[in-house]
Amino acid sequence: MARDVAGVAAGLALLEPGFSVDAAAATRIGRIRPAGVDVDPVIDAAVDAALARCGVEVIDVDLPGWGSARRTWDVIIDAEAVVSNRALQARAEQERWRAAMAVALREADLLALATVPFFPPRLEAAVRRGYLGLTSPVNLAGFPALALPVPTGQRLPASLQLIGGPNMEALLLATGAMIEAAV
């Protein structure tokens, strides 16, 4: 059953004060856990807890190819790839990845995973790679996404990423409002 969060969202400011949602939230969210990506267990648990608290059906969705999509994003974003044959190959891979994400979204209204697989390091610590490992494949597909802070029970929150298909921004924001209200 879809949950109407317009009243809840009216009191929240996801984007700016006064923002409201005119759509029902998702009823089924596909939880993806990309192979080869080590998400901090506390962050992963916080994402699961946030989804569980909002009362939406959560299903596990297998989305193979995350690592390939991540590498493809690196090729496309690289300025040299724009002028080389690699860019043409990367665009073909981008289309394959977009189709794979569309297939995953046939199983669920939205997809969910952590936004960043680890907590940010302290300023004096060495720079850590991998900040974009869970977001750039979504950017490669060109699909809308929303990142929400979710409690971890520790000093810092985790970040839950919701992914929708093309033109699904209203559903994405309504579901974000529902999760934000639940956590």
C-alpha cells in the first residue's frame, strides 16, 4: 500500500523551507549490495534500519556490473577519454549499464544502498579513495538519486542513497520524506 506523505513532507525541508511533495511514496524498495564494495557494517545497518522503520517492503535485488559501471564512469569523466576511442566504448558500456539498472527497477519502485561505504576520515588523516564508488554508477546511468542522513548510533550519521528511474523524482522525494520522518 502506498503511503501518502504530503502532510509529513509539508513540515520537513528536504530541499528548502516550504517544499512539499504531491506524490505517494514507494511501496517496494530494492536493496542492492554491490559485489566488491566494502560498506562499513554500521553504515549498512543504518541504511537497513532506516528502510525498516518506514514500513516499506524491502527486497534484495541483485545488480551485477557495479564495478564495471564504476570503472566506466572513470573513463567517461576523464578528459582524455573524450578525445579517444575509449570514450566511444565507454558510451556503449554506459548504455548497457543504464539498461541493467532499468531491469533492476522493474523489480522494485526504487533501489537503496549506502551513499558512501565508510565514515569520513579525520582532517589530519590521509585522503581515502572510494568516495564515489557507490554514487558514480548511478550518475553513469543518468538516473535520479537522493542521499539522506540516517542514524547509526555513533557520532556520525550514515547516508542512505535512494535511486529511481527516469522521471521518478516525485516518487523519490516522497519516499525520502517518508524515510526522513521514520528515522
